Amino acid sequence: MDERPSVRRLVYYIATTLDGFIAGPDGADPTGPNGFWPIPDDYLQHIMTEYPETLPAPARAALSVTAEGTRFDTVLEGRRSYEIGLAAGITDAYPHLRHLVFSRTLHESPDPAVELVADDPVAKVRELKQEDGKDIWLIGGAELANSLYAEIDQLILKVGSLTIGAGIPLFSHKSTFEPRRWELTDHTPLKSGALFLTYTRATDQT
């Protein structure tokens, strides 16, 4: 496992199918009640052990997870991703983290602990990187990830052992062609078939 540098990194930590989709065509939560995402015991246990802070509050409560975590203290989310939780009655799925939601249409935060950001995401992320703290978790969705493509320092992909054929890709369909090289810095294969792959941006790229 690579050591975290002194400057905060923007980390796109996201579940993806083998064919590169993070959600189905409807954009619904793939781990929800009608979701298609497999959650075998070893997959869940690995998240609880290595990434406990990335579990939403209801899951942490149900699983009796209290670990603070060592990787992230801030989570960034786009409006559409955030509204999945709102539809389920959850105004802040990550009260244990600093939670920022990027939106130009939400004018008042549904939760006092959730910060709305209407300004340029790139400028905000560059500001956050200069602050003290742990790394910054980019949860998605694809449009926000597209906006922050050049600012992502690390990818942590939870690769499920399934394909779905169509859906929402890692980066928005609006993405432009911009090749970028990554170095594999950590990997964990699970018996259930899932892979946790960590890619760090190649050092010869700025």
C-alpha cells in the first residue's frame, strides 16, 4: 500500500463493473434494494477493514462500524449522486466526514452539515488540496468526475465481477479525449471475484 504524501490528494474511489460502468442507465444506486451490485462477505469485510469511512452512516450503524479510518476526511459529491440519498430520506450519508455537494441548482443545503458549492469544482479542489488533512474522496458522479478529471491524483477501483452492457461510465459521456497514464500501486483480489485496484497518476504528468 502506498504511503500518503504531505499534500492532500483527490482520490476517485468508486465501484465499477468490468465493462466500466458505475451505475445502470437510470443512474439509481446499484447497491440499493433493487440494485444489481453483488456484495459478498469478503467484499464488505475488506471495505470495513480498509475503507471504513467510506461506508454511509446507516451501514456503519447496522454493521457497528465506528472506525474513523485513515484515508479520507472529506467527501465530494455531485448533485445527482447526492439526490439518491435524499430520495431515501438521508440528508447527510457521511456525517463523520466533511461533506461537500457541487450544484448550481440547489440553493439551500438540506442539511446544515452539508456544504453546497456552486463555484468551479477545479478551483475548490485546488483550495482543498492546500489545506491540512487526509485525502479527499471523490464519490462521483460521472459528471463531477469528468469536471475534475485533470485534478484526480489516484483511482481506487472496486471492480465487481460482472458486466452490464450499458449505463453510466466512470467519466461522463461528455468527456473529451485526454489520455492519461496511471501506475498500479496496490491491488487486492478477493475470492468472491472482486478486485480492489489502486492506480496513482504517473509521476511524469502534472
